[in-house]
Amino acid sequence: MVVPPEDLLVEAAVVALTLVPVWWVTTQATTPFVAPSIKSAVDVAVSGFAFHLLCEEFGINEWYLTHGYAFRKVFTDLNKRCYITSYGVAMGSL
């Protein structure tokens, strides 16, 4: 199985589109509490923190570990370099 690079672009777009609402809520929530000089940095940090916790809570991180582009790319590369022997799986060529 070859993993098309377009999958990475789709994955990046989905992450970006789902991060925007989290960022928007963060910017609204932090406005009265954060000095304007550091507001952007705080909003980015809190958004990333909240987004990661939400992904963990809803099982998105676990799903990504076995379905994400990076996993499929590594798995594809390993399949090209592995073969099965009577002793198990071996790396290299026959």
C-alpha cells in the first residue's frame, strides 16, 4: 500500500479546521484576563492545550496512532523491508 501525499494535506486541513473553533473560544474567553501585549501567545498556547485535551478525551489521538498518515507511511516502509521466515519477521532482503 502506497500512502498518497494528498492524505497528509487532507489530514492537515482537518486539524486546521477543527482547531479554529477551539482558538475562537479561547480568544473570547481570555480577552478580559490577558494583557494585550501577550494575548496572541496566550491564545495559541491555551488553544493547543485545549485542543490536545479534547482530542485525547474523544479518542482522536488513539485513532490517529493507527490511522494517521505518519503511521501508514512507516507501516508501508516497514512492509517493503520485512519478510516472514520460519522464525518470525526479519528485516532486509531475501
